[in-house]
Amino acid sequence: AVELTEEGKEYIVEAELPGVKKEDLEVRVGEGGKSLTIEGKVVKRNWEHKPAAQNGETIAKNGTDESMYSSVFSRTFTLPRPVDGSRVRAKLENGILLLHVPQMEERGSVKVNI
């Protein structure tokens, strides 16, 4: 689950990412600060204990089999107001990604010389 809220002049993104490691996660701001993308992969290893022999046949030398599962995900959000990608703060802790995404400062009107 991903939750996007606006607090003051920043967006707060909280994403549940169980099993995702920091090195397998990427956050990008694109489209001139109008989109936020969270991408990553989950890699799980499953160790299954099997008896060393079954019906006289050897299953595995060490009595275990390893299987690996990998899943890739990507989620992109279109933001109501552009954000400053250079000031995004990110933290991944206990399977929860927390992003503080500051909005770009609004520039007032600009006078055009004729």
C-alpha cells in the first residue's frame, strides 16, 4: 500500500515494501518535477530441508534445496504541483519507505518587457 499526503509545502509518501532492500530500490522525480516513480525488486530465497536420501536416491548433498523468487514493481504518481527533486529525503526502515518531497517554490508573475 502507498499513501500520498500533502503537509504544508511538501508531499509525504509512505509505501509498504516488505522484503525490499535499499540496494534494490530506486526513487525518481521526472517530467520537470511533476511525477514521482518508485521502482524496485523483491528477491526471496527459500531454503527447504529435505532428507539426504529418499528411496535410496540422494536428493541433495547437504540436505537442503534452495529456490529463488524475484519480483519487479514500479509505481508512478502524477503530482498536483511540481516538486524539487534535488531536495527529496528518503528513508527505508522495517519495510516502510518514507519520502519527504518538497514542492517547488511558486514564482510570482514575471513582467515581460516589450
